[in-house]
Amino acid sequence: MENKYEFIPMFKEEEILRRIKEVANQISLDYKGQNLHCICVLKGATIFMSQLLKNIKHDNLTIDYISVSSYGIGGRESSGVVKILKDIDSSIEGKNVLIVEDILDTGNTLDRLIAILATRNPNSIKMCTMLDKPSRRLKPIKPDYVGFTIDNVFVLGYGLDFDEYYRNLPYVAKAVEKGEEHE
Ligand code: PRP
């Protein structure tokens, strides 16, 4: 795959860390005096969520993890059918849920996830995504907290994969077919 694509850095680690701090500060302010239950959507959001958590100044904070499948195996397109592969471990009744995503694309995943979680009587549900691709949206989902808004490019790194690899890159890059024009 590296032969066919080249990876162009988009957001350096320092830039991501700086932005995460800003988002985390806003979250700390917004949830002041309330409980906050962060739910990480596996696997892509793990690195973003870890860094976000370290920067949120809040004592009444709990976390959980959920795994859903929306893309076919090896696929790059959301199928629109969202299945829960691993559910959260604890009740969200009365909790202020913050769903943490690495990327918001068509909105299919969050649309279904919110519908599922909303049946469990949380106090509120908000969404935080590291990357937002609004041009791809098929569902009317508007994230409450966004790291960076991006064009319709294929991105990887900082948790995001390319056929399951490159999640460990400490920065976000875009994959461009060799020979394709790019800035
Ligand atoms: C990615 C991402 C979101 C979803 C967004 O997950 O983490 O969950 O796709 O796409 P959508 O807005 O079009 O639904 P993916 O299925 O690639 O799993 P991963 O996080 O394990 O890489």
C-alpha cells in the first residue's frame, strides 16, 4: 500500500496537542458542576481520547468504551448499518455522556449510536470529534466539539488507520495516490 500512496503530514503532533488542550478547556468549563461520562468509540478514538482526558480538569469524570462496526471489513465506505460489537460496561442513566470520536464522516455511526444511547436515559448526550468532514455528511449530525475540520481526503495516524495500520503515527497525515496533485 505504501507503494501506491504517499502520506503527506497534515497536523503535526504539537498542533494536535495544542488544539486538544483548547477543546479540553472548553469541555472543563461546559461541564463544571456536572458529571461527565466520556465514551470512546473504538478503535480510532483511543489516542485522541487519552490525550483529551489528560487535559480535562474535572473531578466528576468517568469513562467507558464502545465498539461498533459501520464499515465492511477492509472497506473505506460507511455501510450505514451500525452494529454494536462491544457495548459499554456501565449504566449511563443520569449521566452527561460525551461521545468521543476520531473522525466524523457520513454521520451514520454517530446517528445510530446516539439513537441507541438515548434509549438508556442519560441526562444529556454530546459529541466530540478530533476530525470533522462535513462535506461527506449523510445524516444531520453536528458535533459539539471539533478538533479540526477537513476536506474530503483520506486521513490516517493519531488513531486513524489505513487497513488497520498506521494508527500509531503521532501525527495526522493524508494518503494521496502517487502522481495525484496535492498542495
Ligand atoms: C470510523 C470512525 C467513526 C466512523 C465515522 O470508524 O472512527 O466511528 O468511522 O464514519 P461515519 O461518520 O461515516 O459513520 P471505523 O469504522 O473506521 O472503525 P475504527 O475506529 O476502528 O477505525
